[in-house]
Amino acid sequence: QVQLVESGGGLVQPGGSLKLSCAASGSIFSVNAMGWYRQAPGKERELVAAITSGGSKNYADSVKGRFTISRDNAKNTVYLQMNSLKPEDTAVYYCNADLTPLHSDYQYGYWGQGTQVTVSS
């Protein structure tokens, strides 16, 4: 069984910074991609940033230049460094991992339980 453990959420003032982390553990697998999604009240869940095992990155337009995604493949951990935070960044942030378990022919999408990020003065 694979689990995604998130940490780093909290309350921060506008212009502040926060770093999220997400570690995938529990089984042997290969990582196709890991990333972060967020869902604000009344809105659909949206992709914030993603990174493949090879290091290719993708960012939502709204966070380009402010957020940086990185990963430690040895730890199966993905990070999201969030700088210059705005109130509009307030949301529940969900870690996502696209994994292929050992000896499996399929990719599986796994989700963390979410961590609240609140940007408010």
C-alpha cells in the first residue's frame, strides 16, 4: 500500500513563504510524476505544479515565478517552495503521485489528504 504524507501547510501573511513536502512510501514503485494540486472554496481542483522523475516541470500560470517544485528521488519526496504568497493562494493543497508499482502494468494516481494553506494578514 502506498501512502502520501504531506506537511508544511499553515497560516502565512501575504508576501510570505511556505514550503510543502510530500513523501510517498509503503511499497516499491517507480515514479512517473509527482505534483501539487489545490482546491479553493467554490472552485475546481487545479494543478499547481508537477515534476516528472526526469526533472521536467510544469507550473500553473498563476504561480509561475513564485513557486518552485523540486524532488528528492531517493526519498520519493516532492517539495513546493511557495514565495510571495497571495490571498488567492489560499486553498487546500493536495499532493499527487503518479506511480507504477513493481511488477505492475498500470499507473496509479495517489492523493494525499490535503494540507491547508491560508494566506491572510
